[in-house]
Amino acid sequence: MPTDYKLIKKQFEKSMNDYDKNATVQDLMASKLLIELSKISTDFENILELGSGTGLLTKRIAKNLHFKLFTANDLIEKSKFYVQKAIPNANFICGNALKIKPSKKMDLIISNAMFQWFENLEKAISIIKLSLKKDSLLAFSTFTPENFKEIKEISGLTLQYKQKDEILNILTSQGFEILYCEEFYEEITFKTPLELLAHMKKTGVNSLSTKTWTVKEVKDFCDTFNKNFKETKLTYSPLLIIAKLK
């Protein structure tokens, strides 16, 4: 499925006010990524965060890392407000992460729950690493194919998630040494399928589809979900990676 960046921008922009209250798994991912990164290093000269959003990761960077220059990037201009609330002197570049041109090479490029939106991860990594100094770090979280498996089973809607080994092979083939890798699973339980759909909408994940569902389609989805599953739950399959460019 080709990545529709205009749709992603539109849906995440709509969900920003509700995002932090609902993005509990993404918040956990940001926390775990910073904990593991801090075991490797906490001192960086230049940091670039890709997909800064509402600043879930930015806030943790401000508390846990030491740096001289911090630059954040997001498709949405409003993200600048959240970033500079956490790091007042931060630079902000609005636009597609693969088209921005940072003013300096980075010691750390970091991103939370964003790399799954890249249509071609191999190409994305090859572009991103151009902004890294030698022996610098790339730390990111993404998702593997088990992510939202319930939604895929019923509606067929899914991103082209890559397996953990496939992502690791892409990185090593492009000159990265893997310092840390962890795949885990989280389940969120809801009272009804309608509540589940609301959760997805409030975390911007309805960017999976370009069409707006009719009332009948929503009802059909809820009926099918109840028929197929004993309980209403949504599975997340996060993957955390920290790698060094050799």
C-alpha cells in the first residue's frame, strides 16, 4: 500500500489533542527506548528526532540526555509547539523526514513509532544515514507484522510491516552494528469494537485507509469482530532497535 503522507498528516493532526491520553503503547515504547539508549550513552553533541509529534519522546530526551543542539522534525507544523515546550531552544524542521536537510551531521538520530510509515525502509535508512556522523547512533522503534492482527483479519487493512530479521538485515547491509534489539507484545482491551475504533482514531492510526467508513460499514465491522473474537482487544507488536553506523 503506497504511503499517503497527506492522509497521515491530516489524521495525526486531527488526533493530536487526544493522542497522549490514548497512545499508551507508544508512550511505553518511548520510555523503553530511552532507558536502553541511556545504558549505551547519554551524551551527544547533535540530536535529530524524526516524527516528533506531541513530544512523547522529546520530553524523555530532555530529561535523560545531554546535548548541545537538538533538532526535531515532523510532517505537522503544530508539533513545534510540543517540542519547544519540552526543549525551548530546539530547532524544528517541518516536512517529510526523507526530504529535510539538517544543517549539521548528527551524533544521534532517534524516532518513536514512525518508521513503519516508510514505504521503502531500505531506501529510507540509506537517506537517513547520510545525516549521521561515523560511529554515531540510530535509535528507533517501529512495529512488526503481528501489529493490529485483529484489524487485518477482519478488514484486510494493514501496513507492510517487516519482520525483525528483515529490518536487522537492512541495517547491517548498510553498515550498521546492532547494539540493542527487542521485540515485545502489548494488548489493550476495550469494552466494545466501537471503543477500539475510537482508540485507533485518537492515535492517528485510521491513516490506514483513505476512505471514511459508512455507519453500515462500522456496524458490520463491530458485528464481525464480536463474532470472530471472544473479547475486544487490540494487539501491538513493537520493535526497538539501537544501531551504530560503522
